[in-house]
Amino acid sequence: MTGEQRAGAQPGAREARIEALKRAATERILILDGAWGAQIQRHGLSEEQFRGERLADHPQPLKGNNDILCITRPALITELIGDYLDAGADIVSTNTFSSTAIAQADYGTAHLAHELNLAAATLARAAADRATAADPSKPRWVAGSIGPTNRTLSMSADVNDPGARAVDFDQLYDAYREQVMGLYEGGVDLFLVETIFDTLNAKAALKAILDLRDEGHVELPIWISGTVTDRSGRTLSGQTIDAFWISVRHAEPFAVGLNCGFGAEQLRPFLAQLAGGADTLVSAYPNAGLPNELGEYEEGPETMSTQLREWAQAGLVNIVGGCCGTTPAHIRAIADAVAGIPPRQVPEVKPTLRLSGLEPFAAS
């Protein structure tokens, strides 16, 4: 059975959705959904509920493994997707942020990685299609969420050995390859490589996606989203915003942006920097403020949506949504706040040699 058949789509339907997505992005600011963790945590699931019948006898604890719910509690995941669709999200992400074999190994569920991605994408695809059928004037799309994993390629795992690594590029590529195949077969419309703190990790994911295209599969848009870890405006591996963009530009992404890290107020200057130099769509989905001493995010829908409206009015964004701590209420407020504001115009950037390490270099 092909990926399109698993997704319940007739031949050509995926291509049509992609064209509709690209067209919609020229007409309005698109809305992404919000956090998965905040929504799942409010249900207060027990260890037994995380396990379900399927994994009742699993030898390791599973509580906190939110991605596993795609196969143990699919009705709950479908409900949460529906909440974001009802709130006005144009794009819903799959509950697969940690669905690589590398990340799932912490729970002893590495062997379920492909199944997790396939199940999550299938659930999101069905929910998005139902919403589109209910209101064809507002089509919905599914972004396959690809997180950074809990390993890093650019930095040593041992302070006493600068060359030590917990994983190598080929291992990370293989894990991402398995993930993108599951997401593709489940019917996603685009790949979202998100919360990038190490650009080399992201390059492993991008290679897995580009290899899929080169093997003759339908070419899906790529959305790349990095995260800034401190007020200097650098990623955890030390790159500036401009260097980060140069490092991933070869993938010719549909969109590039920033997420997580900060609340909207702290993220704005870095977003403006990216928007000034990226010759593609720009996205942003910040946290609901900064966490308090209890790890809770306190910025409400009204405050956050007011800040994102200013971004839209300033011509900084094409896609907006929410990251940690955001809820359907946040997404509804954001959708209302940016409604009717034209999307950012993609600038023409003069062709020149551009290179990057931690800093950017452009030939004069």
C-alpha cells in the first residue's frame, strides 16, 4: 500500500494540497497550532493511561512520552488536533517531536519509531481532511513535526574530550530517514524541522528529506525553524541568526523561522533580523512568555496575540502560531489578531557568495 493510499487520498490530491498551501501563503498570514505538551498535561494522564492496552506490559516507564499516545490513546490525540482546528489553525503539526528511534530509546520504544510517525500523521491527516470538508473555503494542512532529538552532533558529550560525540551523522540520518518515511506515508503535506539548536542535526534531517525527493517521491515543502537560546541571538551550537539561515538555505525551504526559546517580546529582534535577510517565507511561534519558577508559562492569549499582531503589521511574518505553554485559546486569539493583515513580502536578495560557520560571510 502506498503512502497516498494509507492517507486515504486519491492520486494527485497531495500535489493539489501543496499548490493550495503555496497559494494561500501569498494571500494571508497562515496560522500554525500551539503546544502539544500543555494540552496533554492538562489531562493528568497516569502511567497506565500512557501505556494503554497495547503497552501494558512494557518494561520501562512511559509517562511523559507524549508521542506514544498516538498509538495508545489515538482518540485523545484526535481530540486535541480538533481543538486547534476549531481554534482556527490552518496548519496542524503531528505529535512526533520526539518520534525518532534515538529519542524514543530513552523509553525503550525505539522499535516503534516508524509506527509512531505513521500513526500520528494518519490521525492529523484525517482530522485536517474532515475540517476541510466541513468548510472547503478554509483548507487545512498537516506539518510533520521533526524535533532535534536529545543528542547533538556539533558539541562534545564529555567536557574532558572535545572530540567525543554521543551520536554520529550517519546514525542521526538513519533515525530521521525512518521518521520522514513514516510521516510521508501517513500523508503529511510538509515537513517541519523545528526547534533547531544544532544546525548539523538539522542537516541530517534535511538530507533525509531531500533523499526522499530524489528517489521519486512527491516533493513536499520543507519548513525550517531554529531556536535562539540566549539574548546574544545565537543557537546553542553558537551560530548567529544570519549564519543559521545561510547554513540551511541550500534546502530551498518553503519557510524558515524561529520558535521556542523565548516569549514574543524577547524573540522579536531576532525575528526582524531573519525577516530582513531570508528570501523565503518567515514563520514564528514563540512560547507563552518565559517559564516561572514552577516551569509554567504565564503569558495569556490577549497579551501574546497583541504582540504577534504588531509583528504582522510590521511585515515580519508569513506564518504564526504558538510553542511551549500555548493553548487553543492562544491560537484563536492570534488568528483573530492577524486576520486581514497582509503577509510579509518576500524580499529579493542580491545573489552573492555566502558562507557560514558560527558567523556569516558574504562576498562584497
